[in-house]
Amino acid sequence: MKSINPATGEVIREYPEHSAEEVGQIIRDVHTTWESWKESTFESRSEILKKAAQILRDKKEHFAQLMTLEMGKLLRESMAEVEKCAWVCDFYADHAAELLQDEIIATDASRSFVAFQPIGIVLAVMPWNFPFWQVFRFAAPALMAGNAAVLKHASNVPGCALAIEEIFREAGFPVNIFRTLMIPSPLVEAVIENPFIVAVTLTGSETAGSHVASLAGKHLKKTVLELGGADPFIVLDDADLDAAVSTAVTARMLNQGQSCIAAKRFIVMNSVVKQFETALKAAFEALCYGDPMVPGTQVGPLARPDLVDEIERQVNESVTAGARLVTGGRRPDRRGCYFEPTILADVQKGMPVYSQETFGPVVTLITVLNEEEAIGIANDSDFGLGGCVWTQDVKRGEAVARRVDSGAVFVNGMTKSDPRLPFGGIKKSGYGRELASYGIKEFVNIKTIWIK
């Protein structure tokens, strides 16, 4: 596996892959370790997970630089990602015992209750766009629940994958309770088939999710899927436009737009669309390109050359179909996987950027006449992961939020994940939930115990 710097195209390091035999032995070792780990106490698990959080904070700059080198996110965003990983570790270390305590239910028994018990090894198939956060938001609750884990990370972030394994080991987790599998995608099927793997969680594309879910279903193994998104950013006629535009820049450009919950379809009422477009254009054109390692850089590279090819195709085909190019739309004349921050206006149904997920710095601007049309277009999508609504009437905002088909809707704020709130989608954005109490209960045996 090659780690390649997307800002320069240079190979950072090559890593040997695990053979099929090595993978089988790793999984057997993890299962053996889990047999004793599942009997450990919440107190002991919490102490170790707290140490993992401290390691993340103590070595924040090192881990952040590794992320930026491997997938190109701005260094300040990488630093924030490390902090968020420490937060989710602390959250579950502090609350797992409470979230998984026995639930007493009155029945005809002398005593009846629901117990939440670990189930075994969970396979995580994770993406490159948030190479630490995606893993920790699954691993922290899974390990605190008493499960074990094996990670198949994206092939372009092998350094991050191995670093995460080392964090858990250094914190004091048993050596074989969390392992990274250095394997290409074709070997994932054999891992899912392994009898010691009891469940799979995947964050990735719709295609990858469908394939993994079908394989897991064939072997009767539970899955949680967090797939793509085409999140609506609805701007109503009474919105605070300064706040909406300022947030729109961050919501679209965070991670160079490579986020499932990034705002993608900007649905704006016609009475304010010209003001919104003008202000957003000025903000986009003021952004500066540069080395993502350098403070002050506002636009870094996309993670791979093929991602630039895809976003360029979507933009060009949409312009050919009638979309108006407001700004951007090209590859800048510089080395690396860069693409200009782009705004496409007058977007209509049938254009690629209307219905497809745009995984890059492209704003799709759709004008609507009224609130009803805004809700209709927001729901006219195969995806349903996140979204937001902008209005100075919070009751109106809540009413609209309730009618948007999505796993999460934020009123007057940017869609984001938070350990205290459940995270996940509907429709082709996947199923199941991560984070909060809902996430930690996805991979436990919800056991009824009845006593008389």
C-alpha cells in the first residue's frame, strides 16, 4: 500500500499488505483476546480509554501532520479532528456504564430487565476523508461495550490506520483487541465470511455499502451503514444572510468539500438568492490555495487525482446541460490534486450536480419560489443524511426541519456530528446510528432476562 501526498503527488511511504493467512491468524488472535476482554469491567475499560484520549491530545500535532500528509486536509482541520477523537473517547469512558446499565421493566415476573452485553468482533470498513474520526466514533463505543474490533481502512491512509492501532495499544488495551488489517478491498469478503466476525460497520459510498451489506446479509451478520449525502442548505426569505453565507462557506469547504454531511444543495428563495449568490461568490473568490501544512491556507488539495476527475466531470456536464458557472470550475495551474471552489447557479433536475453527491468544493445553487418548493426539492433526493434550514423565525425553522427527510437537520447552524447526539441517515444514506446511546447499542446483545 502506498501513502501519497495529494498536495505534491510524492510517495511518502510504502507499507506491506497482510496475506490471507495473516488476516486469518489476526482474527483468531482477536477472538481469543475478546473471550477475556468481554468479562472486564466498565471501570477498567474507562481508565484505558481515558488514556487513549490523553495520548491523542499529547501527540496531536504528530497525528494531525500524518492526516494532512496522507489525505490533504488543512492542518488546522486535522488538529480539530484529533481533538474530536479525544472527546468521543472521554464521552464513552464517562457514560458507557450508564448507557448500558440494566433496564428494569415491570412485568408478571418477580424481576425482569434488559441487559446489554457484548457480541464479539466488529469489522469496520472506514473511509479516508476523516481518517481518525471515522474510526474513533465507532471504536470508542464498541470497545467500551466490551466488543473487539478489526479495521479495514482506506488504502490511501495506511499510516493513519497503523497509528490508530498503536494508540490503543499504548493506552493499555490488550494487544489483540483492536487490530488493523492491511488488505485491499477484494479481501474484505473473506473477512466478512470469517465465523469470528459478528457484525460490520461501514462508512463509504453507496456502492460499497450495498456490496458489504449483501455479503453480511448472506451470512446473517448485522450491519450499520453511513453512506453518501446530498445535504440541503435551505435559505428562507427571512434568513440572516450574513450568518447564512458565512456558514455556507465553511459547510461547503470544510475538508475541501469531501464530507458526507457537507452542505451540497443550496436551496434559496428567489427574493434573497441574488444577495446570497453575490456574497458567496465574493467569499469563494477570496479563498487562497496553498500547502495544507501552512497556516493560513484556506484551500488544500482533494485526496486523490480520480476525485478531481470526477468533480470536474460533474461540473462540466452540468454546465453543458444549462447550469450557469458563477465562479471556479477548473483545475488551478499548480501541482497537486487541486480544484477551484466552484458555484453553479440555475441548477435544474436532470443535471449531475442536482442528484449526484458532489465530493468536492462545488456549490449547487437552486432557486425556489416558496417554502413548500424548498421542502419538495430538499426531499427530492435518494439521500437523507443531514441538512440545515436558515430563518430568523425558529418556530418556522423547526417546522421545516421536521418535514425534511433526513437523519439530522440543523436550524441556523451547520450540520455536524456530536458524541452526544445520534448520527446516521435514511434512504440511500444508510441505516443504523452511531454516537450517543443509540450508537453504543447497535453492537450489543439486547437480552431480556425474566425471573420468578
